[in-house]
Amino acid sequence: MRKIELMHKLFGRSKQGLLCKECSHFYRRKASDTLVRKCEVYGDSCSEATDWNASYIGCGLAPNVPYTGRPVKELVTPDRQKKQRVETEGQISLF
């Protein structure tokens, strides 16, 4: 599922047909020597995975609906907790 499709599934589409660039959650910032576009609701990282397209059809939060939840990218990424270590009887531990 594409990022914008997930946003539309969670929040619906903009009733006014606004584009993401017209939303208060859309912003641009400089990273190195390039300008990157992000959605504060989806989340921000130093990766292209959170880069946003200004011409996407806005979600239901456009233009000024406040959002105070967790970034959407945190809701869809797998849990990266360390798996519990299982020791076999007779196995040597290095720790």
C-alpha cells in the first residue's frame, strides 16, 4: 500500500479536494543541499521513505484538522524489539 493510500484509509480524502501542499501538516525542509517535503502526520525521518509528494490528493486532515496521535509510520512499521534469547542446555554463553 502506498503512503497516501494508507493516509486516505485512516483519515479519508479531503472533502474540498485539496492537495497535500495546501495542508497545514505539509512542510518543506532542507536536508544537505536538497529540499525535501514531509507530512508531519505521516512522520519524518532522514530516509526517502517518508518523503512526500506535494501533488497528492490530501487526506481528511487537510487543511487544518489538528492531529495529536503518533506518526502514522510508527503505526505501520514492525515492532523491532529484541527477541528473547533462548539458551540450549550445554551451550556456551559469551555474555
